[in-house]
Amino acid sequence: SAPYEGILPELAKTSKDRVSTSAWRVLFGVIGAGMGLVGSSLLIQSFGFQIMGIVLGIIALVSFWISILGIKKNLDKKSRSANFVNNLNFSRALITTLKNKHFVIFSLALVLFSLGFNLLNALIPFYVKIILGQPESLVALFSGLVLGSMLLALPIQTKLSTKFGKKKVYGYSMLALGLIFPLLFLVGFIPLSTPFIQTVIVTILIGLALSGQFIYPNAILADVIDFDAKNTGLRREAIYYGMQNTLQKFSFAISSVIFGTTLAIFGSTMENPLGIKLIGPIAGIAAILGFL
């Protein structure tokens, strides 16, 4: 995914274009995720895992080649080839990248948010089954609510970035999630409606704020890369997006440890669900630290 994401700064030169391109990418990503959630289950039920893998594999392959052929004419081959000739060796490239203070600050925020988001992803099946007492098949419903509310928020998020700037909207959407995630702890304690309806409302709020976390990071990183290019004279999109992906995988590993440890220490059963309930506040703290 690093070369794929690294094309963004080359395709879109202005801040507005970068946000718009990222928003369209999120839109089709959400549609694809929705198709995958529903389509994979239907294919498995009708034809089995092998056919599901083949069908989705072909769809993925065709989709990527459509994007490759569609953007080929828009890439600046001359500037890329000139920059590759003068490229830094790998170790120096890494060190130079980590010396870019804008990238370090951006990466810390992204890793902390990803940590909270990964905790929430791991939480959903446990939450549905233990806290709500519902079958695991309803996990797809809550995933669908997140994706649907993300879609609704996409045009709002892009308009907000035009008015206030993408950094500010990105930061405050992270803060909003930091305040919304802990509400999962309070489900069942609030004397309004049922725990199920309360969870549905919190899930929709998460999706509305979450769209900003998918639109802006790649657009902001493109600006960080522009800053690096002014200092080094090189276009080094691939190493920046590659490091971003690596750091996100690192946050996934940390979240797995935190999730397992929290459930083991505080409990993950219907009789003692405290560990499951604590994941929301922990994810919220991570998102607020990312905002800061």
C-alpha cells in the first residue's frame, strides 16, 4: 500500500485537491468494506471459502489495475526519475525522515489514535455478546452503522476543512472520538432507553467523527512530504507512507497486548465484564493524547 498511497502528493498538488481525493478514496473504501461484509458472507454460505477468496481476489485485482491505468498519464515521470538517481541510501533516508519534526508529531498522533481505534475494533464482538447479550451475528450491524454514518459525514468533513483547515478538523475529530469512546463504559448506567439503543447511538456518533480520521492523514502527510522535499530536494513519498504503515502496524501490536491484558486482569465474562467496559475509556485516553 505504500506506493499506492505515495501517489497522492503527486496526483493532487493543492490542499483542497488532496482532501477531496482522500474523501473519494474513503467513499469507495467504505463501499468496498460494506460489499465485503455482506458479499463475503453470502458467497461463503452459497459457494464456500474458496470461491469467496477467488471472487474477492479478482475484484481487488481489477480495482487496483483500473486505478493504475487511470492515473498513469497524470504522474510526473521526469521529476521522479531525476530524484531517484540522487536518492539517499536506506539508513540515511530513515534517519532523515525521523528528523522531520512535522512527521514525528504527525506520526505520534496517528499511532495514538490507531491504538484507540484498534482497541475498539477488537472490542466489538465481546461488547455485543457480553455487554448487550446479543448474538455475534449483530457485529455486522454495528460495523454497518459505523460505515453508514462515516458516509454521511464525508461531505461535511470536506466542507469543514475548506473553512477551518484540515489540521484543525483532523485534530478536533480526534478529540471528539476521545470523548465519545468512553461513553461505551456508561452504556446500561444511563436511565434512558435500552443498552442496545444507547450502543447504537454511540456507534453512529463514532462513525460521524471517524470519517475525519480516514480523510485527513494521507492529505496531511502529503504536505509533510512537500516540506521534506524543500529541505532535501528529493521526492520521498514511498518511505514516508511506508513508515506510516509500519507505525500503524506497531500500534496494532501494542493494542493487542493492552486488550488482552485488560480483559485478563479485570474480567471479560457476563458475571464480571469490567475489562470489556474499560476498553472504551482506554481508547478514549489514547485518542485524546493523539489530539494533544
